[in-house]
Amino acid sequence: MKKLWVFLAIVTSMFLLLLSAHIAYINRYVPSEEFPEDIYLSRVEVKKALVISAHDDDICAMSGTISKLNKAGWEIKQLCFDSKDRARNAAHLKAASYIMDEALFIDLGEVSYRKLHDSIQYSWMPIPKESFPLVYQKDLVKKYLVGQIVDFKPSIIFSLDNVLGGYGHPDHTFISDLIVEICKEDKRSVKKIYQSVFPDSYEAALFPDLDNRAGKYPSPYFTAKQMYKIDGMPEPHVQINIYDNSWKKKMFLSTYLENERKNIRKFLPAYEYYPHWFYFWLFDKEYFRVIEF
């Protein structure tokens, strides 16, 4: 019996040691910067937000804020350009039901919004912005988005940033750039765009680590920085504490299919390994660049 207790003590000590080491590992990603707390969203009279993304997993870093607004009575709708894979779409619709009212996959019929998707070796690699008209069905996409904005009349649009596109993916940059263009041409109902971004310290810890894990694949992040002559994502203007909605964020993320969860792991390291109350105690904020019209 004594040997058993010694064995259990050793196993427990090893487990606690490994756990402490792993917590120290993920703690290095915790942003060190502080930004002004957003107060605008709590004062908006027309509580309607449109979330526009190229892919269904693009909203992972803003999902806590979306959930928080939905809980506060906002009407939230997502438009997503994505595959017509039924299983994947069903998983996203189930996930979206945790944090918003409606999610729609944009159907342009038989026409793909990206004309040259299959001609590029790595579809996630950045391309020069002057090549966007050759690669994307801009007029078709723009017409659809304008129609949706006019019909839904959101006061806020959520998207990724239009400078780097999150990590350099051209689909992200194209869609986010088009949203800004539409809102500049005609303000319509939209007062502000909230673009999901990361603080510099998070970028500095995350992206070199991703490159080391990517191995043989080229880096979209560092290629985009060089191609667009930028330092990285735009600086956040505001932060939003999402801890009170951490369990909904965790449920939302966990409902995706494995392929999407694999992508989400890249940007929310080890989020699946810990309970929501601990992980989002460490990562309790979401960050946004705000464009006003």
C-alpha cells in the first residue's frame, strides 16, 4: 500500500509539473498591452450588427463580443463566403446558433467569388492588391453585400482588418477592403466597422511560433508584411472584456468540425485543453480597430 501511495504521489507531482509548464507556455501569449475599454457599443440605439467573413472560422477572435452583444439584446446576422460542403455548413450553423440570430452562406449560384482559386498553389498566400480584380468577382460580391446592408440596416459591421487580413489571407483582405469601400461610398445605416485585430505582443508571440510549426509551407503573415510594406495588423483602438460570456465562446468554438478547430487552434493556442473559466480568465479580452463613418 505504501508503494502505491508513493507511486500516486510521483504521478501527481509529474502531472502538476507538466501542467505548470504548459500554463507557463500559453501565458507567454497573453497580451501585455492595455487599450481603452469600448463604451460605444453599450450606447448604440439601433442594436443590429452584421458580421461579414470570408470563411466560417474567421470570427473566432470576435465571437465573445458577438455573444455578449446578442445577450444584451442585439440582433446579429452573419454573412459568410465559404464552401458548399453540407457537413461543414451544418456544423457552422450549429455553432453560430450559440452566439447570434442568423448565419447565411452567401450563394452566388454557380459562380465562385474567387475566379482563380485553383490556379494558385497555396490559396491562403497573399497576392498584390492590384491583382484583386483579376482574382475576385468584385462587382458580383459588392452588389450582394450592398443589398444585404440595405435590407438588414445594421448600425455596426464586424469583420477582419483590411490591411493585413488577419494573417495575410487574400480572401480576408479582399472582403474586408470591400466592406470599407461600400461604407465610404454610402454610409447608409452603418456607423462604425469593428475590425478584429491582435495586439502587437500577441502577434510577436504567435506568428513566429506558427511559422515554426508550419514547416515546409511559406508564411502568409511574413509574406504579406513584406508585400504590403506594413508592420503587421493595425493597432487596436479598443478592447472588450468577454469573460462573462466565456462559456458561450467555448461552446461556439467546440461545435465546429475538426478541420475548422484545427485552424482555430493556430490562433487561440490550447483553447481546447482548459475549461472556459480558466482559459478565458487569461485571454479575457477581444480587440478591435474601429473605423467610423
